Amino acid sequence: MSSAHSAVPTAGSVSPPPSPVSSPVSPVSAVSSASASGVSPTSGELLEFVRRTARDEALIASLPLDPEGRTWIRLDGPGGSEAWLIGWPPGTGTGWHDHADSIGAFTTAAGALREHSLVVRLPTDGWKTLELTDGVDRSRELATGQGRAFGRNHVHEVLNESEDAHAISVHAYYPPLPRIRRFSRTGAVLRLEQTESPEDWQ
């Protein structure tokens, strides 16, 4: 979701988790000045929201964890944003993807996640393969309590590299995700595999 919302996908392959949880949850931490004023939230406000929500111990503990696939709960994000609480079994990840025109933020609430990202803006449409130039790759580990915000067309993959521990994270996007593009990567070559719409993950 964040972050994409299918279970252990590889680029070009989407399958739902064995035990998805999709009922909305409205934690107290979801209330923000952005939602109260009707103003579209900024990436900084989304980051503040996911950090605050990640400290809600009762909410984090309410997420069912599955050893085989990711699980999630839909949250009420600030200012009409889309938000998710996601559980990551050991060794799972999203595959390379972006979030189209949505800005976003995510924070690790338990365990640790690894984000690989590209500091390049991809063409919106009209391509199937691109050759990436040197120096566009970034990698960071986000331990419990650490998070990041990102702008539109952010290309990344998120992984739980642990061999034995679940990770849990909180994600928020605004506007609610209009689509997710999924990519495969071989060396410097990035290939567009498919485009998902909201009905594919909700």
C-alpha cells in the first residue's frame, strides 16, 4: 500500500492475502487539523498522522498477523486521505511500484522495513521499458518509530528482510490512490508490468 496492498506480490503478479481484514477502523489518532478544516493534507501532515497512529499500541495489537501473507486494516486518514495498517511476515515485500499522483507517508510501527527507491520521475504513460541511469538508487532501513514522506510518482519497493519477525507499518496517501503501477527490474532495466485500480486491492 505503500505501499501496495496485495500479499507478497512480485511485479506483475497480484494475489490477495489469505486473511485480509478490510473493515474500517477510526482510531482517535486519526483526528487531525487537516480533516477538521477541510484542507487537503500535506505530506508532512500525513507523516505526522502515520507516526501518531503507529504509537497507538491497542490499534497495532488489533491487526491479525498471518505467517504466509500480508494483512491489513483500512483506517480513516486525515483530510479524506487513504490510510492502512499493514502486517508484513518475514521475507515479504511489495515489488517495485508507484502511487501515481498521490503523495504519501509511512512509518514502521513494529519490527523494521527496508525501502529501495528511485530518485527519478518516470514518464506517466506510453512506455514499457526504461533504462535507468547510474546514481538513481536509494536504500534506507526504517526501524520501529521511523518513517518517511514522499511526493507524487514516487517509485519504490518495501521489504521486511527479517528471517523470523513480523513488521507492522502505517501508510497514508492523498488523494486516495487512483492507481498503482507495478514494475519488474533487471539490472538497470525497469519494465512496466501492469496498472492496478482501487478495486484490485480494496
